[in-house]
Amino acid sequence: MEGRFAAMEDRFDRVEQTLDRIDQRLARIEARESQLRGAWWVLAGCGAVIGGIAAIIIGHFWK
């Protein structure tokens, strides 16, 4: 009985370690995804500003 209990404890320890590694990996993935979303918004904002400036310049010289 004690042998089975020790084996179960070992399995639970391994499962817990695996879950900890998965949790760490998921946290890194989520952090990277957040960075990429921020970069996307910065690029979109820069594109909008550049497009607006281009529209003003073209509108000024198109007359």
C-alpha cells in the first residue's frame, strides 16, 4: 500500500512540474503576443499619420 502511495506521489509531482513548465511557457507566449499587439497599434498609428500628411501635401499641390 505504501509503495502505491509513493508511486502516486511521484506521478503527481511529475504532473505538477509539467503543469508549472506549461504555465511558464504560456506566460511567455502571452507576453510576446501583448508586445506584438502593441507593435501593431504603433505601426497602424504611424501609417495613419503618414497617410494624413500625404493627403494634406497632395491636396495642397493638386489645386
